[in-house]
Amino acid sequence: MERDQERGRRRPIDRYESDRRESHSNSEPRNKHFRESSESSRGRDSSQGSTSRGSGGPHPPLPSHQRFGRQGSRERDSSRPSTSRDLQPPLPPQQRFGPQGSRERDSSHASTSHGAVGVAPSNPQPRPPPPPPAHQREGGRQRGDRFEIVRTRPSDVLTKVGTDGQPIQLQSNYFSLRTKPQWEIQHYCVDFVPDIEMVRVRCGVLSEHARILGTGYLFDGKQLFTTKKFEENTVVLNTTSKQGVDYTITIKWVGLISTAESRFLQVLNLILRRSMKGLKLEQVGRNLFDPHAKVALREFALELWPGYETSIRQHENEILLCTEITHKVMRTETVYDILRRTSHNPSRFQEEFRVNVLGLIVLTDYNNKTYRVNEVDFSQSPRSTFHCKGQDVSFVDYYLQKYNIRIRDHNQPLLVSKNRDKAQKANADEIVVLIPELCRVTGLTDNMRSNFQLMRAMADHTRMVPSRRIDRLRTLNQRLQTTAESVKVLSDWNMTLDQKLVEVRGRIIDDQRIVFNNKVRVLAGKAADWTSQLRDKQMLTTPTNGLDRWAVIAPNRNMRDLETLLNNLNRTSRGLGFQIGQPRTFKIDDDRTSSYVQTLMECARMDPKLILCLVPNNNVERYSSIKKKGCVELAIPTQVVTTRANQKGLSVATKIAIQLNCKLGYTPWMIELPLSGLMTIGFDIAKCSRDRSKAYCALVASMDLQQNSTYFSTVAECNVHDILANNLWPMMMKALRQYHREHQKLPTRILIYRDGVSSGSLRQLFEYEVKDLVEKLTIEYEKMAGTKPLMAYIVVTKACNTRFFTMNQQNPPPGTVVDNVVTLPERYDFYLVSQTVRQGTVAPTSYNVVYSNIRLSPDQIQKLTYKMCHLYYNWSGTTRVPAVCQYAKKLATLVGTNMHSIPANALEKKLYYL
């Protein structure tokens, strides 16, 4: 069967999560066990956001508007400010590093920002003006974003709780806050003169005045929270450090934080984090991990650090603490080890090192922060100097003075890390310089992921069944209740956690009926899996003449494998009601990429409906070339099959036959759908693997599943920094025109499932993207149909930390809906468990209805969403998200990972990306 392209995505990994794989283990062959790192996990549901942030000092203070060139030059333009990456003029070469790394600097541009030096790519992209120094921003980040309450619940929604379905009592991974503090919090801003870069040192210096700050005060390096109100709004303190440095501390009153404010939740999370540190946990990135309980996998040079991801938030009826078990994958090697390993081939040394390290997430032990490596600067070394506090300092001296770390190799290149893509954020272009020998590698490589023994060894420790997960949660709660230091922090702030997991009442949606040809209907079953009933059920729609004009490309040495494959396809297709004719075979002498591409051109002359390529193994370059040639240049669907497919006989042949039918534009099965005139739309975005500044957005829309059961798809290129989907409306217009061509009218109802939205982007999406879409859609409907559109816009979030368990500590069955207790009062949201898992704990999907005039009740929206999870044709079972979402992700990933170009318009009505 064709290799699933979702497996080919390269993602930053620093945390092993058992439940990622189970959500896809039944949907399609995607072996993904991990969540993104702290660099990339910021896009999670804000209700589940982590409550910590990296501590420690910043990196060498080079301003972010200074950039290394490929040969070490730095260029800047101070003549005019820039507001666009594309419109800023070229930078004049007035400011450069010399051969020894020294540089001339205009004193008017002196900076103490901890953004360090960036490396310009071969085609340098101008950057906006530098942000203010991180220590001058509040905490270095906009911390309130994670606790911001975005009210997206439509005003006319009286209730979001459904009633249909079989009731089920569940437990969740939440603890209630039994004692709600009734105090008022004083908020202060703290400045140090001279400035102190390391947060730990700031905290230590301030602690000398603990007696006057109040019991249990909280300080994060910039903000001070305490229940004590000073007589004066500005308080100045003087202290001397152990090193004999005199510091002046200025404490300015900012305001009062009451329990009704969203910032109150931020303080609660800080209190919890302070109490958890009493358990001797170490902060890595944004979460706390237990290095004393680490699991060493010595044969693979890896360590697993168990930890916790926590969040306190106001839920429907009370304030709840969500706690999720997490693991961090720590490799025992450093980037410097990779440097030495790749240096054996001097001619390709730099290229190989870049290939091995670009995109890695690394951990710096001296401040427990994680960074993504974006570039390697071979023109610079630790001996290079930068301007810091009025003088030139080398990296060697800087790390020795600030961290007491001696850099051993003074000739190693420098690593460059840019702040994660945060469009429209103040610090979007912050740049940090890293030293290879000080960077520990986290996560896994593609080769490691394909190592079955490694994955099995890790799964034994991380893939936790519900009973084991519940035990871990209760153990954490007990430790917080019994550890003296943790108890003191909680008692000082009058906080008490319930010892029991929060119980919720859910409902199980009835089993769905799968519709095949001749109106044959079968129940999906309790496991939502109808694989065993496929072979003797004819597919819903197939070509009248079958697959009668198609071609096969195979190497000469694999002719016997081809014969076996074709025989299996013919045997299985007869039961599916799909007639497969004899293909025209094109033999090639070898399995080189060029041989397949050249033969594809020859096949195109016979105008085939489909081309099947038999390949001996999974070669990414060959696969990408075949897909690009077929889908972009020739507009012919292609099916890539490895010879290993024959090892599983008819089971894989059945799936290949279904894929062939889909790529011709036909439908294997359908579900009973009571609504006519319904268009469901899935939208998602995937980054381009070749150019990280690019991304591809994909839209997949159904064309009234009750009438013709077909889909329309379109792809557009976008900027990776864009928070809002600027191409959504033009793409949606294409789908509406196609619907109008097929039905001579516009859809009665439109249901949009929007994936790929981070919690920090929710407000902008709600205030701009949704409202703009509604406005344009209303104009279009009034112009073409004279009516107003009925639409629902639903944000889909897979990466949420909520988990549910039955009362006997098992996974809830497919179709389980939870729309109360743990949902958020400011949202019209619900959780749906749509998939079955055989290992680990099932992960529900969160759905947030941010706009709706579709005239459907909560029950109907929930049922309709569950029905849509039955229509992903790569798997004869339910998926974690509606099929149109899964198709959109599949298509965007295929284009971003393999094609790097927009597919031909002639394929828009075919599921060619399966």
C-alpha cells in the first residue's frame, strides 16, 4: 500500500507521549508517538497550557537586528524603519565582523538585548526593527496570553449541553480547588540596578528582603505578587550580593489583582508551580520533570525524564487543576558530538553537519531552556566577540563570567536559534547564539523513529494504560499534600486541592450505520471498526467501466512481485464491486528516481486514468519525484506501492483497491446523513520542509454527501508566520462555485472545521478571520441566492491535555461526548472521543464552536461531527477528527513535504492524496 505521507513529516520532538500513536493506530499507519517541544507546544489549548517558563539567564546580548552574513559579515539599515519583511530595502554593509570576529559598532545602536546573532541565509530576508530587550518586556514574553479569556460563545446559545445518547459516568485528569483563596493580590514591577540577566540571581538577591515582602510572595524575575500592600507606591531597597556587588532594587506598584480577573489564574498557576518545585522537580522549557526518576536506555544513548504538565483554570462550575503526565526524551550526546561525528568527511563536513542539526530542539543545561537550531555559522567561533555593556566580549569570556563554564573547543562553529514563529508578536525575531558543546540534543531523529526496538523500549515506559495514569496522578496529588515544602506554599496562600479526580457525566452517541452499494447498511460496532465487513460489501460508487486504462511501472527484477500484487488486487476488487482491467506494464532496468520519472512521461502519452509505481523500498526522494511529476505536471493520479505490500496479502490489497477507487473520484462508503444541502469543510496548514518560511494551506469540502458523496480540494501557498488564513475565502469560493456547478444552487448549510489554530491565535481568528468570512459569505449569498447563509465555524484542537477514564479505569468507548464540568464557560465547546485505541490512554478532541447560525442543536452538532469521523477512506474505522480535517492535513502535508508546488486543477475532484 502506498506509504502514508503523514509519517514523513519532520517535527521538532522533545517529549515522548504515548497517546499520540494510539489516536492514529486505527486511522491509518501513522507511527507518531510524540508531542512537540516547548518551542512548538505553545500552540495548545490555552486551557491546558503549561504554567512554567524557562528560568535562568539570557544568552550573549547581541541585538537582533545585527546579522551574520554567510562569510561573517553583518549588515543593517538604520536609515528607515521597516514594517514588512518583503518591503525592507537591502541592508548596507557598513557594519561587519572582522576576521577575528571583532566588529565596528555605532554607539547609537548599543543594546543590552539578549537576542544574539542571526545568520543570514544565502538569500537573506530583511527583518523588522528589533524588539525591545527581553528583560525590558514583561517576563520576556507576553505571559498573559496563556491565561487570557477569549469569549467565543455565541450570544444566542442558551445551552451547550446535549441530552441524547447513553449516559456514562467518567473520571478526568482534573482536581478541584477545594478552598478558593479570598485574598487580594498586589502586583509590583521590580527593576535592578545594575541589571541582572539571570532570573535565578534576581530571585536570590530579592530574597534578602523576604521579611518585608510578605508571606509566600511570588517573583518570576520581573513581576512580584504578594498579599502585602506597601505604604508607598514605589519602594527602593539596597542590598549587597555575596560577591560584593551593590544592587538597588526598585519596586513599583502596578495594581490590584482581584479574584475576578484573568490574571488571578496566572497567580494561582505560579503558586502551584512553586509548590511543585518542593517535590525536587527540575524545570526544562515550560514543564517540570523529575530527573531522579529518569529511565536510562543505554543501548540507545537516551534518557526518559517523567514530568507533569499542569494548568489551573476556571471551568464551568469551579476552578480546576488539569494535570497531564508527560515525558521528555533526552539524548546523552551534545551537538558537539554530532560535529565530531560528521567531521570525518572534510569535503562535505559543513553540509552534513547542517543536515544533521538544522531543526533540532536542543537543551542548554545552564538555564534549562530549549531552542530550535535554525542555522549554523561556520564563519564564527567562541573566540568571536560581541558588544556587551559598552565593551567587546568573546563568547569564551562571556560564558566563563556569567555561568562559570569553560568552553573547551575554541574553534567550533556557532549555532543560531530564532524565536518560534509568532506573527504579530513583539519578539518574533529574537535571535540567540548557542555553543554546540553546551547544547544537549532532545527528541528523536527519523532513523530513531524507524527503529522498532527503540520505539518498543520507549513505549514500555511511556504508553500508560488508564489505570497506570490514574495512579501517577494520585501519587502526584499525595506528594503535594504530604511534602513539607509544598504544603507550606499552599497553606501560605490558603489553597487546598481535592484528593479525588473530578467526575463528569458524559454520553455515548449511538453506533453509526455504514452505507454501501445497493443501500446495504452495516453497524460500525462498539469499536467503530468495520474492516471485517469490507471484502464482501460492494463499494458505494465505482467507475462504470472500472479501471480500464491504467499503467504500471516496475523494475525488471520485481516482475514476480508485480504479478502477485495484480492477482491480489483482482481477487479483492471483485468482492468490492470494483472492476480492475489489465494494465499496460512499463519495465525499467533499475529503481533510480530518474528512471521512474522518465517512464512516467512515456506513460502519460497513453492518457491513463492512473499510474501505479511498484518500488522496492521507501525512498523519500523517489516518492516525492513521482508525486510531483504525476500530480503537478501531468495531472495524473499516482499510486506508489512497495514490494513489502505483498507480505500481508489480501488485507493490504483491499486497502490499495479502495485507494485506487478514491483516486479516480469515487466513494467506498457513506454514513446515514439526515441533512441535505450540507457542505462540510476541513482546513489545515502544513509547513514546507524545503523552505521554512513557506507553508501550504489545504481546503477539502464535501459536495452534499447525501446526493453525490464526492469531495473538492484546493491548495494555496501561504506565509508560515501568518496567524490568520488569508487564503481561506478565495479557496472557499472555489468550493462554492464547484458546488453550484454540480447542484445549480449554493449549499443550504456550511459546517467549517478549522484545524491548525493555536490558543494564542484564537482572539485574532475570532475577531478577524471569522467575522471577515461571515461578511463575505453573506454578500455572496445575497448576490447569488437572495438569502443569508447558515454556517457554523468550529475550531478543532487535537493537542489538548484532557483525558477521560471510565469508573473501572478503562478508556471510554468511541462516541463519548463530554460537554460540561471540564469545558469552559466562555466557549461553546465539547470533547469527543471518536476513535478506538488498543494501547495507552485515548485522547479526546476538543471542538470550539466560535460562530453558529446553522440552526442545529448541540446534540445535532455533536452527532454530525461524530458521523464525519467515519469517512476517512484510508482506514475502515473512525478517526480522531472529522474526515475533511484529516484530508486537509493529509493534502497540506503531502504538498509541503513532497511536492513543494500546487497540484494541477484537474485533480481537484479526486482524492489523489490518499
